[in-house]
Amino acid sequence: MTIPVLKFDAVVVGAGGAGLRSAIQLSEAGLKTAVLSKVFPTRSHTVAAQGGVAASLGNSEEDNWHWHMYDTVKGSDWLGDQDAIEFMCKKAVEAVVDLEHYGMPFDRVDNGRIYQRPFGGHMSNFGEKPVRRSCAAADRTGHAMLHAMYQRNVKANTQFFVEWMALDLIRDGEGHVVGVSAMEMETGRIVIFHSRATIFATGGAGRIFASSTNAFMNTGDGLGMAARAGIPLEDLEFWQFHPTGVAGAGVLITEGVRGEGGILRNASKERFMERYAPNAKDLASRDVVSRAMTTEIKEGRGCGPHKDHILLDITHLDPATILKRLPGIREISIQFAGVDPIEAPIPVVPTAHYQMGGIPTHYDGRVVVPREGDPRSVVPGFYAAGECACASVHGANRLGTNSLLDLLVFGKSAGDSAAEDLKSGKAHRDLPKDAADRIRARVDALDKRTGGIPVFEARKAIANTMQHHAGVFRFSDLLKKGVTKILEVEKAIQNLEIKDKSQAWNTARIEALETENLIEVAKATMVSAEARKESRGAHVRDDAPDTPEFPNGRNDKEWLKHTLWFRDGNRIEYKPVSMTPLTVDTIALKTRSY
Amino acid sequence: MEAEAFNRLRWRCVRRGMLEVDIALTRFLDSSFATLSEAGQQAFAELADFDDLELWHLISGQKVCEDARLAAIVAMLRAPVDSVPVT
């Protein structure tokens, strides 16, 4: 069986912030570079990022990378690798300056310097007081970033393959990555992109949860491909949740609503936060509010016919206040919950927002796996950056505005490392003889199958299982059952059926292929979460509570280590956290409190 | 609209950069698109080509659509619907 082969020096999968940033490095180094994307680049999910980019420019007040590093280590609940965090925080200023040179329209102050605003968790002088560190372009930071970097790529002659879906990573007999297979949606034809360097920048997989703020395209394609190719996935138990997403839709309702006096109520209309946080009540921190909401629902006090959500009530506020101070929220509620919050409360649930784990990488962007006693052995030819990768800088929890920084810094370093590795001018390694057969067989099996389960049912099964068994607050019994359940769902997914067998724009086939990626991330998340018997950062278990011996439930003696989940055998290994920064002293372990 | 053109439009509606736009376009496509005239369908396809933020500003009423042809579709997109697609 033959499949057309296109040869490039480098192929980048994903055209969001990380993919575009790495492609700039590759193309400007004179390498023939292809970028594959399911959507037009400026419609990547990076467009939804509004908060800004963290960088210690010190434009508004004194700041430095070491303080930023401290905040990031603390935010990560000490699970972040301190060498990678130092690298990222040091490179932040350069990352912002590069963007400025690409034409990014940052907000400015009167003297022409970039305006910086404060953001949660970013402090001066090692946690002393808030500092202005976030650089933004109004409420369109991600949008402006994508446009600036896309233009730069066009100038550098990057070749874009838009509305193409990558299918599988191709590794040769010695484990080198030699390219990817991909499908052109317009025709349904499959092509092999034969490359000397392959960079994954495919974003997160928030769609594994029923309630997610992620766009529909965030199906963890890079993670699925990596897992099928024998690459482990790191720290997938750590997902950041936001307490108030619109139930059923996932669209975010900002904290500002509770700031204006919004109250969370259960089925008996009780203001339950008074029991969980008598002082802060509804304004307690995100994790406290999310846990309280989940407990109310788990104990049968949820609202609605399925008792599966909480109500966010602002009906007691003056309508004029709502219209003046919360106009966007009223619109979101009307559009996505079907209720006018002036008249009725908004149904909300804790909602998945960001994936801290991913494909294990070194801070230079090279993908690393354990081999012969070395926990960070390089997979030749393979690089990853952005939300799909785990460097690991976010550890167990991410600080706001560090995600855009992550994709800029590691997108660049993945591109630089690939360019460096290709300098020697070595020829393309041979494709494995069965590369074409393997991918053809996978797609043909899907096309020919009859009597299987439809894609929407499979998606629903994944999303409901993950939301119920591995949501924001985790219960030992639910996690155990969740592992069994998600493996049952996996079995059903091996039997996916699509009715539409056409070639051109067959969205059913693409959605089925995405589902095969989602299930890998779902399994990794469930199994890793069940295995980690402590609470740390965003992973909070009921059987690992706050005690004097283990503050916040964190157990550094046994669990200061990264999880690595392997698809083969559905097994887990661990690797040490890097506690040694590049040039400064270790930021010593202590209890994370704000 | 021909099947192939519709399928292409469908992909460009169900895979957007912002969840808000994903939902708004997908549910419109499933619930109302077939009822539009050919000109209305063409106008919807033009809107689907807008950037996500631009489109969201129109759908959420933060900006007003000056083009009457497109504004009629925006008004339909703005109508509240209580079901959200599963994708």
C-alpha cells in the first residue's frame, strides 16, 4: 500500500501560540518547515487567552525574574521543575520583546513602555505583595499574539497545511521520530510528512470533561498520538478547574460576579458557603469554593432534575447594578443558560480549564522519557511545547498569565533545539516499511466497521465518567470505580462506528479520530489521579485532608515526584522533581498558602 | 447548499478558537440553518469567516453589525436557546 510522502526538514503539528512560535525559529533558520493545523491558525484556542503574558519587565514597579520564579514554584505546589522554571522566568523578558518586534500591539503607559497589570499569585520580593507583571493587549492578548506570529511566519516562508489533521507519530525501529501521518479534510487523502524534526504544539485536552472552558477542538491529539507511539504522559492528574462555568455549556462566569454580591445556593436555596468558609463565604479561593460545590452535589443537595449543579444567585442585586457592572455576564447567562440573571439564578458547576501535565519535555523543548536509569533520556527527532507539553513549569497548579509565557518560551526553545539538531545536515532517516500500512489500517477499520457505537455516545461516556469520577474534588471510592469505568469506555471506543463514509469534509470521521485521542488522555488522568494518594495543588482528595503532619494534604516524603503514565499496560512510573535551579539556590519546600 | 459545501461550513463552525463561538454557531447550524433562504445561508457562511473575537463581540451585543444582511443573522444568533450541543 502506498501513501504520498512529503519531505520537510521540520513539521510542526498545531498552529496556536506554541506552534507558531517554534515555526518562526525553524523557518528563520532556513529550514523547510510545514505547520499542520485543524483550523486556520488565527482561530486556534490561544485566541481565548485574555489575561496577558507574565514577564518581570519592571516597567511599573521594581520586579525581577527570581521573584517570578519563586511565585511559579510556590504556585506549582513545589511539583514544578526548578531548572525549567528558572529558565522560563529568565527568558520571559526576551519573549515579550520578541513579540513586540513582531508587531504585537501591547497596551502602553504614557512614556511608551509596555503597561503591566497585577494578576493573582504574582508577587514582589518572594511573596510579599502583589506586583504588576502581566503584559496585555486589551482583552485580545491571545488574538493579537496569533496574528503577529502568523504574519511573521508568512514572511519567513513557513508552509501552512490548514484543515489537516495529524493522525499518528511515526517512529523508526530505533525509536527516532521520523514524521507524522496526516489527513487533508477537504479530500480525505492521507499523506506522510517525512521530517528530520517533529514538533508537537497541539494544545490541551479539556474536552475529556463534561464541563470545560476549552473550545471543542481541544481533544488532546498530540497526547493521543504520543501515547500510541509509546511515549509516556506526565502529571495528567493535575487539571485546573474554575468554580463557576455555566452548567452544560462550560462558558466561564468570572469571579467578579461573586465580587459584586453573587451568592451560591444549593437545592434548598441555602447559602452553603457559610458552612465551608464562614468569613470569606462566596469569596473564598477558587479551590475552596469548587470543593464545597462538589461536596454539595455529591451529598445530594445539587439543583435541577438531576441534582447536578449549583445556582449562582444575583437576583437580589439592583438590576441597574447588574446592567452597569456585569453586562457581559448577563449576556452569557441568557445565551448559554437560557436564563436572565436579573430574574433567575444561573446554573453553574466547577469547570475544567487548563491541563498542567502533558508530553514530558526538557526545558530545551526536546521530548524526554526514562531509559536505562536515566529519567530524562531524549527521544531523537521529537519536540513539544505549550499546553500539550510538560516541562514541567506549572507542576500541580498554574499561575494566571504563565500559560502564554510557557508557549512563547518553550515554543521558541523547541524550535531552537530542533534547528540546532538539524545543523549537522544529516539526511532524513528511512521511514519504517509498515508506516503506510499502519495508518491506512487504522482509518480503514473505522470506515468499514458496522454495528459499533456512535461517536457522540462515546464522547458523552468519556466526559461524564471524567466529570463524575475525577472532577475538581476527588474521592477515593469514585476514583477506583472511575478506573474500571474508563477502561470499559475504552473498550467501547475500540468499536466506534461512523455512518458517513464519504471522503470530502467528513467531520464524523475526524471526530471519531479525535475521540481515539481523548480516551488516551482520559485514561492517563484517571489512572494517575487514582494512584496519587495525596493532595497537591489542583489534585485534591478527600482521603488526604489538611493535617499538622501533612499541611493541605501534601505528602512530600512519598509524593514529591512526577507521574509518568504509559499506554502499554496502563501502567505508571515516577520520576524525581528537579529541585536544583540553574544558577540560584533551591526554593525550599514549605506549605503553600496565600 | 451542496452537501460538500455544507460539510465544510460545518467544520468551520464546530471547531472555533473560543467555546462561546463554538456553541453559538453549532447550535444555530443544527437548529436554524436549514430554514434560511439561500441568501441567508450565504450571509451565515460569511459570518462564520469572521475572527472569533469579532464574531463574539457581535453575538454578545458588545458591537453592532453595520451590514443589514449580516445583522439579520446576528439577531438570530443572539436569540437564547436552552440546549447546548454535545461534541
